[in-house]
Amino acid sequence: MKHLAKARTPLFDLDLLKAIVMVADCGTFTAASARLHSTQSTVSQKVRRLEDMAGHKLLERGSGDVRPTDAGETLLAYARRMLALNDEMSEALSGANVGLTVRLGVPEDFVGGTTTHMLAAFNREHPQVKLEVTSGLSRDLSNSYDRGELDLVLVKQRRSSREAVASWPEQLRWIDCAKNPCFRLDPVPLVAFPPRGLYRDDMTHAIESIGRRWRLSFISSSLSGIQAAVADGLGISLIPARAVTPDHVVLTQKSGLPPIESMEIALLHRPLGDPVVKELARALKRMFGSQRR
């Protein structure tokens, strides 16, 4: 009889387990289907088949997201182990050294320097992890994260505009050309990011608040473009303190420009994300903590 009972034990399909793990990690069926290169209906069907096999409801479907039930939490723990074992077996047979890809998004001014040093140290501790780092504008990184294309992101945002795992005040500086200052020109020439870009509205409001006229003299979607334009005397701008170069002169409050303290750096990852993603998030938090002591 025991032998007969074992024969009737369902064999859980790894493809179904992968589907529910992806839904739990992404928080929505839409994001999970994008990650799996599948359709939302197909992913939903796989989860329903898994619920039929398990004999329990595994996910609570809300208006905006999904969360695992108690039975779902139990299944997810085993599913992750089974998928990890499957990956280990595949690597052992293929001789591959890379077992997990972590997709990190960071603003352009975080590429290189301290961030790269930290990522190198993290990779030495986790040689099985492949890091895929994407840099760009914060709004693009945030959109990619929401679509499930990134596992972990650093974004710049207005303070407390979105719930984050951790956040830090963004220190900004007004800069002018060191050789050919532009601030005293009328109207004041501004070097800015494209419409809806960071700091743009802050700059124009600040200039207007001190009774000065302004004009947009140069627009660039890259921080390096903004830095170069100011250095070459095309106008003044507002950039992170870490991005100021020797070709710039910092405009202090003595010039009449108010400090801008409305921005923060926010760290985002999904609560049910992979443990390695959470460990990288902790490394980023330690890096920012040490920089602000």
C-alpha cells in the first residue's frame, strides 16, 4: 500500500514551479510574463495547474499585486531549492561557473569609482553571480524595474515619493564654468536634462525665486554631456556633488542661489526577491552608510 501511495505522489513540473516563483518575485503576473517571455494567460494557467496539483490555493490575487498564501510560502521555499538544484546539476554537467544573474540599475554618476569597487568585492565573495549593470536616467531605470527587467535599482527621486528599502539625501551643487562664468549673464543660460528630467524644474524655480530671467542654452540626457557643457561655458547647472569636476566652480549661497534639498537616492528591490539580490542591496546600503559618516 505504501508503494502504491508513493506512485500516486504528484511530480511537480519545474516549469510550473519557475512560473510561480517568478510571479512571487515580480509581484504581478504582467511583470512575470515579461520576464518569462510568455503571455499573462499562459503564466496564470501554469499557476492554476500547480494549485490543482498541490490541492491548495497558492497565491492571493489582489487589485494591484499578488501575495503567496501560507501554503504558497511553503511551496515557494521548496520550489526555490528544486530550481537551484536543477541549476547546479546543469552547471555541473556543462562546466559553467555562473549560476545566477543579478540585474542592477544605477544612475550614470554611480558607474565607476566607489560603486565599481563595491561590486568587484561582492563578485569576489559570490563568484557564481553574474552582474548585469544598466545605467541611465532614473525615470527609465524605474520603468524598467516596474516591468520586471531589473532586480535591484538605485534611483533619484523627490523625497518620500516612493517607498524604498533604504534612502539617502542627494547632495546637489550649483555649478558654473571655472574659466568663463555664466551666472551673471541676463538671462541666465541653463544646462539641463530633457523635459521631466531631474533637477530641471528645481533650477528654473530657483532662478525665478531670486528675480532672475533664464533661458535653456543646452539640453542633454547624459550627465557627462551636462558636465562638459558647463565646463565649456554654455551655462550653469545643478548636479550631484560627486559629479563636480575641477573645470567647474561651485556657486554658493553667497551668489543668491538657494540650496536644493528636495531629492533623495532610493534603493528598490522586491520583498520576495532572491536572497543574493537582498545581499547585494545590503552591500549597497553599507557603501552609502560609510560615505555619509
